[in-house]
Amino acid sequence: MTEEAPDLEQHAPREYVCERCGKQFANRSGLWKHKPKCAVEPADAPEQPKDTPRTPAERKPKLAPAPRGKRHDCSHLLGPLWTQLARFVPSVPAQRAMVWQAPGAGRALDDALSGTVVDKWVLQKVSGAESKYRPAIDLVSLPVMLMMVERQPASFPVIAPMLRSAVRANLEAALDAKATEKAQDDKLRAKAEAAGLVWETIEKDQDGQDVKVDLVDRILSGWFEGATVPEEEKQDAA
């Protein structure tokens, strides 16, 4: 009895092919997972390369590191500091030399300390906040230094550069305030004259001198005129 040859077609492995894109799979599970994805992708979409990132973290684009902030120049802080250090030097010629060096010392110290720990954690933080607090510092430092010179006149040569800087800063602030006030007065004067009012008059003061009185002062004088009780009425009331 002869053995029949096995039917190879019956035992051949079954192929699982996607009807939409024609992709073949080794088992039904692979085809089943592929169908939902294939339904939303174009039929002719190219297959993604194997090195394509799969996780959200991998798909997130890598940004270039943000550029570091610009370094603040600290020479204007280090120059006065060098002048202050001169106070602790016991030699008078050395003190005078350090005061004379102060303008150039600020630049030299700034270059020497650039990039150091002191520069990063102290100087840059102080210099960065200086613009915010500088007007208040100039306002307070002037009377403080004047009191120091009054108590210790010998310290004037050392404090003089900083005192001069404080006077300049306060003078600039005062002039800015005056300029702003004048601009406001000119604007108010124009409005008063447009309304037919006299902005400024010449009157006599208590010494008989001619003084200029503007509309604002005349309004205030009118409010207080007759508001004080005469001395005779006070005595009668008593």
C-alpha cells in the first residue's frame, strides 16, 4: 500500500493581509492591532522608519539652550568700594593714592572678578537690582555722608568722590522734578488763559516788595482770607 503525499496546501501557514494597504502579518493579532491605525492613515502613507521616536518625550523637539543673560558692568560699584577701603588703610599717602585710583580701579576690579563666584552670586545680583533701588539709595546716602563728614571732618577727602556723585544724582532728580513741574504749569497756564483767567499777577508782600503770585496761590489765599479769628475777638470770648 503506497503512502499518499501530504497535501502541502492544507498545511501551508495562513497569511493575514490587510485589505486596505496590503501589509502582511504573521498572525491574526498583528492584523487586528493594525486595522484601527490603518483606517485613519492615508493608504499610500510611507512606513515610518524604525528609529522614529515613539514616546511623547522622544517626540518632543529638543530646544537649544537659552542664551545666558548679558553681564552687568560693575565698575561703577567697585570704584566707590575701593574708595571706602581707603578709610581702613593706616597710611595717609596710601589713602590719597587709593582715592586717586578709584576711577580706574572700578574697571580693573570688574575685569578681574568677571566670571568668579563673587561676581555671579553678589555683584551681578546687586547690579541687576540697582536700577530699581538706585534713586532711593541716592536719596538716603547724601544726608548720611554729610553726617559722617560732620562728625569726622578728616574723612572728607575719602568720602568726597562719593559725596560728589550723590550730589549730582540728587541734583539731576531735583532738576527733573522742576522740569516736570514747569511743564505742568505751562500746560495749566495755557488752559487758564484760554478760559479768560489771569494766571500771574504782581502783588506786594509784607515787606513791600513786588512778588509774582499765580492763580493757584490766589485761590488758596481766597480760601483762608478771614478764616483766622482776630485777637480782640479771642479776648472778648475769654
